Amino acid sequence: MPPKKNIRPPHNGPWKSYFTDGKLDSEGDFKDGKKHGLWKFYYRNGKLKATGNLDQGKFTGLWKWWGENGQLRQQGKFKDGLQVGFWRRWLANGVLYDEGEYVDGHKVGLWKTYDKNGKLKLEKTFKPKLKKKSEAKRK
């Protein structure tokens, strides 16, 4: 006889998780057992690490990430769990590191990269990725 499985209904509602030292690690809601809605993630020092929305466990909408020093490090949008639209990343000192567009999780068009002083050091153009026939049929 196979071992008995402990089957629980999927979690719904508010949720908080904690580091082993008892400090808050993350908070948000679950819907049908998957992260859904606004979620916040924290560093052990209590500062905000990341915030954004999830739709049935997939990243969606605007997301932001910060360093442990509270400095904004990255921001951009997601759709169906994939990076889309204009994104920016910053160095720990607050200087812009790079910026450019994403389509379906891939860099496209002109991307600019800057040095630690904010001076433009590289421009690179990315060509759009061609969708596979199987992916095109699913959408």
C-alpha cells in the first residue's frame, strides 16, 4: 500500500515568511496556492529588497529592487512572468548602470551602459528574437 499523503487545500489569503532569526522575509497574498497580488521582500536588516505584483505566481507589472543601503538598484515591468518595456539598473552608489527595452524577456533595440561616474561607455543594439512556430501558435 502506498504511503498516505497529507493533502491540504491550497492556501488563500495573507502570508508572511520569516528568516530563521524571526525577522520578516516576505509578505503578500496567496490565491489558490500561488503568490498573487502585491508582494514585498526584505533584507535581514529590515530594509525593503523588492516589491511588485504577482499573478498566480508570475511576475507582472512594475517591479523595483533596492540594495541593503536603501538605494534603488533596478526597476522594470513584467508581463506573464517575462521582462517587457523599459528597464533601468543602478550601481550601489546610485549611478545609472544600464538602460534599455525588453520584449518577451529579451533585450531589444539600443541598450546603453555607463561607467561608475555615469559616463556613457557602451551602446549596443539587440535584434528582436524570432518566435518559434510552436510559441506563435500558443498565443
